[in-house]
Amino acid sequence: MKTVPPATAPTPSRHRPLWRRANIPAGAGAALWLAIVLIPLYILVSATLRTREDYLERGALALPTSPSVESYRRVLAGDFLTYLLNTVVVTAACAALVVVLAVTVAYSVVRTRNAASRRVFQLFLLGLAIPSQAVIIPVYLIITELNFYDTLAAVILPTAAFALPVGVLILVGTMRDIDEETYESMALDGAGPLRTLLNLTVPMSRAGIATVGVFSALQAWNGFLFPFLLTQSRDTRVLTLGLYDYVGEFRVDVPALLAAVVLSVVPIFAAYLLARRQLVNGLMGVGGR
Amino acid sequence: MPFDLHPRLRTPAATLAGAVLLAGTLAACGSGGPSRAQTLEVWTYQDASTHIQAEAVERFNENSDVQLELVEIPGANYQERMRTAMGTPNAPDIFFNWGSGSISDFVQQDMLVDLTDTLAETDELRDAFVPTVLAAAEIDGGVYGVPMRGVQPVILFHNTELFEQVGAEPPTTWEEMEELIELFQEEGVTPVALGGADAWTSLMWLEYLLDRIGGAEVWQQIESGDTEAWGDPAVVAGAQTALDLIEDGAFGSTFLSNAYTNDGVSTYFAQGRAAMHLMGSWEYGSQLANAEEFARERLGYGTFPVFTDGAGEASTIVGNPNNYWSVNSELEGERLDAALEFLKHTTDDTYLSALVANGDIPGTVGVDDRLDDHPDPEFARFQYDLITEASAFTQSWDQALPNRAATEMMNAVDDLFSGGLTAQEFADTLRGVS
Amino acid sequence: MAGRRRARDTGRPGVLWAVPGLLFFGLFAAAPMVLVAWLSFTSWDGLSAPTWTGVENWTRLRSDPAMHRALRLSLLLTLLSWAFQTPVALLLGVWSAGHQRSRAVLSALFFLPLLASSVALALVWRSILDPHFGLAADVARWLELGDANVLGSPRGALLAVAFVAAWQFIPFHALLYQGGARQIPRSLYDAASIDGAGTVRQFFAVTLPQLRNTVVTSSVLMVVGSLTYFETVLILTGGGPGSATTIVPYLMYETGFRAFDLGYASAVATSLVVVATGVSLLMVRLTGFGRMRSTREGM
């Protein structure tokens, strides 16, 4: 089965525009959707530059006439940086775990052609369909039994486990495209499975691995349910849960609440600017869930 | 064969070991490590008053080998989080709660320390608390909590300026209430602010209505475990009265999308867009923090009106008798002693002064001479009289019932106020609540 | 025989390489599946050990009006999401597949909502929909619609959840369609042009049939995804007003972690697994895995 790996992009130049003439209804529709997307984003950003009183009196759409960064200062003066650090740890650990495990599983599935390895692959395919919410109760039980409740591990382990099927799926696709002949020449050199993996499979699957890493990192960064039910204290609070808790803390101080939202998105936004293609590929992995 | 298998095994085994190691390391860095044994975790609900508990913990730590660590849990779902944690080995050692239903499950599982003997140990402690306040922490003949914050009766607040404008007085009877609702609507003002997106604010109305119509005994019967008592005609009448209020536009048209927990309703009330607001006494403190001018100049308060043909009395109050510290029964030896010692400090002069200065009325006897230190002595006096002269103090239903029954009841309240249930269906639903 | 196998297998990893991943996945994802089914036959309050109660939870579930309502709402929300997201995502995706510079710039803006978490977006929309202090209040005033009771009316709240989810997920599906549209051979459009087909007819005669597989893939993901909106409901409506937005996952959360009736909540959760797995298996069968993957090619 010859398929194009999901992580490789077609070169746009090969295609010509779909339509030659300007398409006015389509343009109008796109402009409408643009407004629907941008107005909330405008409110999000402009509100954070206003004071609470100004926001309550002059409404959501008013321009920030005397911009102030007080809201951001208020958020940063709290525990925001602790939450950020926790989120970074969770994200990095998740991405590392998923990449290592998905690479070994996919390697075995692709290179071992027997019933057992097919079974393994089928199991992971089935895993794609499990909604993480549906198993939160037993996960709570298991995490409690392992004594991991209210630790970062309580968030990392299940988050990684639920990102693993997509990781395996993506990497199996990528690894299947590596030529059999390349493997054979490695085998002639007497390379064992580990050397083959490190010198051939991993370098050839770089794009897929990047996609899996980004995908699992995004899952961890934006995940809410596991931290919500499996952690409690400030020391283990991640950003998403912190945001949820800010509702109770900032109350009707909408600018401060929204400033926290903005700050939580900034790192991902920076990644979007720096590595748009990898990020979009990772996001597409999200759909595999 | 072993030679063949070995290299295949090596990497997977190493990976697994790595993953387990990583997990272990993470677990270690998540939970305070070995020092945990000598530290007691104290959980409290995080709000504007938390600094009082933080200071108490700090004072305690200065003179104790066993150190306390205060964990502040924000947000509306403290009860759920605390309950979730209690099922784990990471349960708190000392924790904030509402007594009664919020801890009755734990008492049944022997998870809490019976404090009866501790309270009896010293005279100061035994007689320190107002009996109706301590009552909410008494379960099955034991005492499982020590009052640690202010008494929080539910009060009918009003905007004095709006009342002056229409030339009216705060309502003392239900007829007056009905007239006011009509009057304010004609003036284009929402008669009553209600944060119906948080069902517990709607619940306050049902609590008072049931009390004023059927008397405090109806709830006492229900609370004692007799679910058939939900069938009392007063329950239906109270629910119907609430529906009539909605129908008459007493709460305005957006009350179901108003939330209290984000201060939306309080802000609306402070802006003079609603004339009355039924809320816990803490509303005063939050108005003082968010809209100081309104709190000082225009915020009036009074008791819930009576029904002339009702069985209830004007002196009965509804609300939270207090919040309590409870102690996890896993504690023993030195750690248990330290925990009990910490509880005794809730009747300290310093602690009580801090509560009063914060605007709270402590649940201890003999605080009347402290009331002048309250930020608003007049309001303090009003509350103090309300509490000490109360013929009955009905605890908020959602705190009085165990989690499961409370959740089902709150869903029914939510359904009633959003038009999903009639008054009769509401009562029928609650009779089925176990 | 052993020798021949050996020669062919040199450098090949065994299935044992999959063991760490399997164990990990097994412990935190597969075992919970089994465990949740077992718990659905118990009564468990989260404090003491679960006790076996046989089919009691399932009997109760079958006649529980709350569960019926939650299922109905979940299906309604799924249908709403699909009916709203598919046309918009399809049009946006096809439009952004064009290589004009303006389209590239605009697409980059369209995809911004994808970057934030459901929690962050739900918080933003909650502020916007606030009846007194949000944009909703201003809009209601300008259009003289009366009060902005969006989240307070049962229909409004459900529509709000569907809209916020659409706002969040349409970019993702648009990306799928963009990829699919770029795979369509140019020659098909040329042929249609020669036949005198205009833009609209080209869309229906060429684009739509060619995107059939993408439509199915995107629909599978949409359906399975919308069965599990949780954060949006939790933050935006809290399942209300009344139970107007209490969809199955929210009912499970409420039963499990508010009422701490964890055995019964497990029965609700098991139903969710069955429905989600059933739906995705059915739809994957309809599409086939190979074709599902081919839609990724355009990325």
C-alpha cells in the first residue's frame, strides 16, 4: 500500500488557482466569516487593555482609549508563572513519552509482519475511538491507587496514553513509506533492530515524529479534564485549570480574566508564527482523536 | 534463541524502564517529597477572607514542630474537589467545610476525628460557640467540625436610593413585596436581582418561602431523612410562589443567564438596575470591595417578609451557620495533637478580632463587645441580633443534604426555575430523591 | 526453515518492541475501558470500596428521564454541529484552497481559533454572551431585541454551545477541505469550463463529488467530537438553564463528581463509549481506513 505520509506537504506551485476570475459571493462569505472570527478576538485583546470600570460602563466593543497593561500585571503578579511552568513540564513530558512510545510501537508494527503486530495495530486503531471523558472515572481510580493523585504525573500519564493511538497511526503511515531496499542494505551491513531504528527509520520519519510531538504537546497544553479531576493544589495547577479558577478569582474583572486567556495563548501563537507547517500538521493530528 | 531474543528485548525494556522512571520522578516532584510527613495540609476555600486563615497558619507554625501548609482552592466547586480528594491517599489533613451534608458521608466512613472530647477538654472551648452554630457540625451524636469563619445568614438587601425614589419602605409582609414588584416594574427597574445561572441563589428563595409558608419544621423533617416530607403542601406552595414571581417579572427576563459567581448580579445590583437582592451576608463584603460607594451609601438590608397566613416567623433565618475545620482520622500521634491544637486557636482573641475586622460575625458567644471593630458596626449589630434572636436557623439545603441528594435537589431547583417542572412536579421529583 | 527466516528477519524488530507502548496504553486507556464497564455494575461512592449490584444501574439507566434527555440533547447537538459546521467548513476550505495571496493571508487568520484551548474560548464567549456586560447586551440593544437572554433560554443556550464549538472547530475542518480541494485534478475544471459550467455549477459538478471522501472523514470526526463537548458546556452553561444543555458527558460528570454516584456514572460513561465507538466504527467502515488516510495527503 503506497500512501503519501501525512506530514509531507505538496508543493503549491504545481497547482494553478482553482478559479481564474475573482469570485465575489465567495469573497463576501469569507469576509463575513472573517468578521465572526475577528470580532471576538478583537474584544479579547482590546478588553485586556482597559480597566474593569471602563469595560463595565462602555461595553465590550469600545476602543481602549487609554490603554493600560494593569490587567496583565495583575495576572502575572499571581500564580500565572507557576501554572505556566507546570504546563510546560506536562507538555514536554507528554510529547517525549508519546514520541518514544509511538516510535517503538510503529517500528514494531511496520517492520514485524505477523499476526501479533497486526493485532497490536488494530488495538491502537480501536483506541482512536475511546473518548477520554468516558473513562475518567476508572482513570481516577487507577491514579489514586498509584498514589499519583494531585501530582503532575496524574496529568501526564493519561494525557500521553490518549495521544498515543494517533501518534502510532501517524508514524505507521510515515514508516511504511520507507523503502524495503534501504532496510535490506542496512541488514546486509549487519545492523540490528536498534541501529536500524536510530540510523534509518528515525531520520527518515523526522517529519512524522515532529507531527506526533506537536500533536501530543498540543493535547497536553490544551487538556482540561485530567487536570480538572486529578489535581487540586496550586503547585500542580496547569494553565487551563488556572484559567477556569480565575473565574472565581477575578470575578467580574473581565479584563483580567481575558488577559489570562491571552497570556495562555501567547506561547502557542508564537509557535504558530515560527513553525506554522509543523503546528498545522500537529493540529490535523488532533482530528484523529 | 536467547541470543536472538536478547537484542530485541533490550530496547523495549529500556524504554519501559525509562517511562516508569520518568513517571516516578514526576510523581516525586509533584508531591512535596519526604518532608510531607511532618507537614499537615490544611485546605480552605479561596476568597477575599482567606488571608485570615493564612495568618492563623503562620502564627501556628512559629511555635510548632509540625508545620501546616495552607492549600487554597478557588472557584465554585470547592465541595466537589474536596470530596474527590477525600477518596484518595492525598486527602487533606484539616479542611474547610460547611458541616452537615458536606461531611456526613465522611462521618459514616469514619474518616473524621470526633472532636467531642477535644471541645470538652477546656471550659473556654466547650462554651465558646453558639449552640445553633455548632449544631451543623454535630452528626450522629459526635462533633466533627469547629466553626472557623463568620455566621452567614441570608439577608434581603435593597437599594435605599431606589426605595426613596418611589417612596417605599422595604417589605415586611408578602403583600408589600408583591406591591413593590409591581411598583418597580412600572419604574423600569428590575424588582429583584437573581443570579439564576447559579442554582443555589434560586434555592435561597425556596428556602425562605418554605419557611415562611410552612414553618421551620417542614425542612427539619426533610433534613432528618424523611423524603416524604417533600410532599408537604407548603413545598408546593413555596415553589408555586417562586413560579409566580418569575411570571410576574420579579426577577427580570435574564435572570437565568445571570451568574452570581462572577459578580455579574452584584454589579448589576450596585449599578441601580435592580431594587432588591436576596443573598448571603457576604454580599456586603463583596460590595464593599467592588463598589464601595454603593455599599456605604445605598446598600440597605432587612429580613425576609412574612406571609400573614403562613406558619413561619420573621425571626427564622436561612443561611450558613458557619464554615468548619474538620480533621482527617488518618492523623495520629504528634500530627493529630498538632491538628487539634490548631483548631483551638479559632477562639483566640487575635483570630476573632481578625474575623470581625474582616466584616464577619464569629459563631462564638460574647462577641457583642467586639462589634464596634466591625467595618460597619450598624450592619454587624443587625446581623448579630438576627443570629442571636433567631427562632430557628435553617442551614442552606444544598449544604445540609449529602452530596447525592443535594445534587438531585439542585437539578430540580434548576429545572423549576427554568420552566422544566411545575410546582407539583418539583415536589414529586424531590420525594423520589434518596 | 529457521535459518531462512533468520536471514529474512535480520534487523527486524520483534513484536516485543511494541510492549512498552502497549503496556502504557493498556494501563491508562484500555484497562480503564474494561474497568468502567465493571464499575457500571457496582455502587461506588468514591470513599469505600465499590460493591457489586448487578444490573441495577443499567435498569435504572434504561428508565432514567435524565439519561434520555441527555442522549436526545447529545444527538441534537451533534446534528446541529454537523449541519452548521459542514457547509461553512466546506466553503471556507475550498475557498482557501485557491493560491491567491489574499486567500493565504485570510486563511492564516481563520485558523487562529484553533490555537486556543476549549477552556480559554469558552471563557471568552461567556464574557461576550453576558446578559448585562457582554457584546450580546449591546447587540440586543442596537437591534432592539429586548434583553440578551441567550444563555438563559433553553434553545439559546444549546445554540450557543453549538455555535461556540463551531467557531472553534470549523477552522480544523476547513483545513481538511483545503487539503482535499487541492488534490482535485485541474483537468476536471478545465473540462467543465469547456462544457460552459460556471463557478457554481463547477462547485456542484466537480468539487463536491471529488470531496466525497473528505466529507465523510470530516463528518466522522465532527460526530465523534461533538459527542464529547464537555469544557464548553461546563464553562458556558453549566448544563443549564435547567437541564437544557446537560449532554451525556456532562451528565456523567455531574453524576460522578458532584453526586459521587460513581457506579451509576460509570454506566452513563459506558453508554458513551458504546455510542462513540459504534458511531466511529460504522463511519470508518463506510469510508475505509485507506481512503480516510488519503485525505491527509493534501496537507
